[in-house]
Amino acid sequence: MPNRRALLLAPLLALPAPARGTEDDAPGRRPPRLPTPRAVRLRPGAAPVRLDAAIGAGGQAPLTLRFTGEGAPATVFRLPSWYGNARVFAVLPLRGREVVLAAFEGNTGTGVYQELQAVIGQEDDGTARILALETLHARETAVCDEASYLTVRATPLADGGALRLDHFARGVSGACGPPSRRPRRFREEWASVLRWSGRGAMVAPAPRAGAGPGQRLVEAARAKTAAWLAAAPRSEVTLDDVQALGLMEVLRRG
């Protein structure tokens, strides 16, 4: 299969330094699948509804997410899955309700594997939509042991109105050729806050001045994705969308 190459945030707050990455954050570590059906409270004060997630058989079969029960949105969500690894992996509190985090494959191929995370929720007016798209983790390995990695970890903030994203990017230089021509080792860590008002999609901040190369790649893709999600309620993502939005191009390579 050919290599396919081608992340939405509110204004950045003053943040403490991100937690140090560990080998547990490292490449290839995948948050486990949450079993479904499960109860999810999509609207403040409302009764929970039932979430079902299922993935079809065969290459590129999508992960399908549906909600049922009194007051459940009729919207069906579909996310691509080349290898069948797509899954619901978290349900997190946000704005007095819960949002669903689902992982699915993005850029894949020889030496390349990326999983994206979609944040799915229901607006105050009842509209269900994808609120944000971010990389969950990605790796690219090449000949001579060269490698680049990116991991993004989302956790709720104590104020209940935002998710904090901790980003860990690193690169390992190769073993071939003269040292002066090998990709340099690198490490970048930064934190961002993704806020939501309960309406529309999450809003991306302007790119940060002085950001490192890896952060600039993430923020460039995020700006395109923010505009796409804001333009209309989205419930389906294709690999063509992922490529067009630049989400396959977030790995720094030295």
C-alpha cells in the first residue's frame, strides 16, 4: 500500500510546562478500546444515552458510532480504519456533559503509522458534531534506524470547560552516512488548551511566535482543520479529508 501523507484550539493560556514524556507516551502505545455499548451523558442535566460503536470487516471499513435512547441525536458518525484499529478510547467531562474520543488511522504505509483522535459531542442546541481532530500518536521509521515520533495526550482541566493537550515530539538520528549528514536528534514538548463554549466546534488559536518546528507543523494543520470543522457540522471523516487538511504532515523529521 503506498505511503499516504498528506490538530483546533482556543487561545493559548499561560500554562505550566507540560509533563515530561515517558516511554509510556512513546511511539506505538495505543490507548485501549473502551467496550460499548456504554452510557454517555451528552447534554447537561439530561439522562444518559447509549453509545454503540462497531467496525466493519475488510480494508477501509469505517468505525460507526451511534447514539440511542430518549433525546439521543440521530447523527451517525463514521471514521475510516484501514487496519481495523479504530475505536472509542475515552469519555471525558466537558461543559457539564461528556464528550467521546475516538481513534482512527491516518497516515499509514511502510514505516509509517498514525492514529488521529476525534472529539465528538453535542451542542447546547442539540446538534451532534465532531468538535476537534488531533493526532493521537504517530511514528515514522526509515532505514538506518532514523525515526520521528509524536504523541498527544488530552486531559480535562479542573474548570470543566477545556481539554489540555500535552504534545511530545522526538527524533532519533540514523546510523548511516557521516554524522554531519544524519538527521539531528530532537525533542519538543509543549502544552495547549482546547476550549469549548458549548456551541460550534472548538476554536484554534493563532500560531505561537517562537514555536519549534514540530509545533509549527501541528499548528498549521490545526488551523486548516479548525476552519473545516467550523464551516458545517461534521460527522464523517475520510482519508482524503485527512490528507487535504494537512493532518498527515505533522511529524518533524530533524
